[in-house]
Amino acid sequence: MTATTETARTPEPERGSAIADESVAQTARALHSPVVDWFTAHARDLPWRRPEAGAWGVMVSEFMLQQTPVNRVLPVYEQWLRRWPRPADLAAEPPGEAVRAWGRLGYPRRALRLHGAAAAIAERHGGDVPREHPQLLALPGVGEYTAAAVASFAYGQRHAVLDTNVRRVFARAVNGKQYPPNATTAAERKMARALLPEDESTAARWAAATMELGALVCTARTPACGQCPIVQQCAWQLAGAPEHVGPSRRTQTYAGTDRQVRGKLLAVLREAVGPVPQAALDRVWGDSVQRARALDGLVADGLVEPLPGGVYRLPLS
DNA sequence: TAACCGTGGGC
DNA sequence: TGCCCAAGGTT
């Protein structure tokens, strides 16, 4: 059994004065070179960072990496791109095939949305992943982060890329706090924009570098400050690395939730070759009320297709 | 806005 | 062991 967590943290103090802005700009200039140089030396050789990955490879990786660790994404990513090297290849297959190939990455609605994004790309964009942030944002499953990430990593554009890693790096290095706020704030977006290097290609490199720093060094639990290229300028370190004080963290249990039941139901359908009789689904969970609710939810989400006679399968459309 | 949406590994 | 965490998005 496992649990997911949510964290209640105190909001950071707001500030947006001209003096503060200039201070941020000075901070930025002092951070760019060390962070980018560190990235040059220490970046992981991940398949979606290689030139041959292309924009589609970047987009696939971004979908898979939404809340799923790199190590679990790697094998599925390789299979996925081998099978569907272009968006139109994926769009040509039923959405259920995307759900099946998603395997155990979790949050299978992402598979459905990636399939939907591929279909939209094939139909509206001539089969090429769009370059513009607004067009990316309009694709299913693409939010502010993913749109900025694809535009930056795939097309070298200048965007503030604010993921959980970057938010943590900035919270510490700039704001002197152990953790960023629970939800992304306008102040964080503003700061991220202010910290962006002017030069487009440097900005894209900075985005990748700050993410990598958060993933490898400035980690959530036990940061490796001894290996940090900006430890001497880190506001959190300079403040003595104070631990978060405030509302205690709330944890949401996973065991016994509808999510767990949905996962068990979908696992049966993923591994089945053809349609699955109701009886096979009934075996995964004892509580029939909750089981029915979970199955209804999967159908409502388009992850499962009900057939006449109490038989179910992954969706063909 | 807060709740919901999977799964597995580290400590 | 059980909690914490992981390149978010949608409603």
C-alpha cells in the first residue's frame, strides 16, 4: 500500500516593487552561468533530450513524466516511440491501445489525452507538433507547464518553465524557503519570468538546467547542497536552511480509495486480449457498491467501453 | 480552490 | 512500516 500526499504550506510573502524586481534581476545574473555550466557537466543523457527525439518525443516524455519518475518512464517511452514514431501513427489506432501501452505508469487518463493530442495534431497541425505556446496549450492534457516545456525543450523558445523542481529551486535559492507554496502562485510565475535569461537559447538551456538541478541536487527530502553550484548564493542556505514551519502536511491515503479500485479494474482490462466479462472484474474488489462506482467512473472517463451483455473492453473510440 | 486522478520506490 | 515523493491537468 502506498499513499499520495498533499502539502499545506504557508504562503510566501507577496512582493512586486521595482526595488524587489531589480534585486531579482541581479540574483538572476549571478545564477545563470553556474547553473547552466553545471548542467553542461552533469545533465543526464535522457532519450528525449537527444536531437533525434524531435518535438513528438519531447511531448510524449512530458506527458509520461507528469507525476511519474524518470526511471519508470524510460522503458515505456522507448516502446511508445518505436511503435508510434509520429503523432499520426498514434492517432490512427484506437485510444484503448494507448491505454494498454501506457502500462503501469499511473494516471491512465494521460494516455487518453496523449492520444487525443495526437489526433488534434494530425487533424489541425498537419501532423507536426505545434510550435506556439497557445496552440500547444489548446491540446488535451497540455497545461501551462507542458506547453512551456515543449516550446522550450523542443523548439528552443524562451518560456518560464515552472515545474515542481524549478519551483523548489527558486523557493530555496531566491526566497530562502525550504518548500514552495502548495499551489503555484502569481508571484512565482512573475519571479520565474524575471529570472529568465534574455537570450532565447540560453533561456531554454536555463529551463532545462534548473529542472535538472532540482531533480538531482536540490531534491525535496535531502538536498545535496555540497554538490550545488549555487550553494554560496542560496538564500535558504544563507538563512541557515530553516525547516518549514506552519500547517502540518495532510496526507491522503490511497488504500481503499476509488483510485485503487479503478487501477485494479483497468489492470485486468489492459492485460486481457479481448473483452472481459463482468465476473472477471468483480473479483478485483469485494465492495460491490464501490466497485460499480469505480467502473462507472472509468466508463465516464472514456477509459473503458461497456458492451452489451455486461462485457467490457478498452475503448475502440 | 481543492479534490480527484495511479503506481511504485526510497528511507 | 508507513509516510513522502515523483517533469501536472482538469473540473
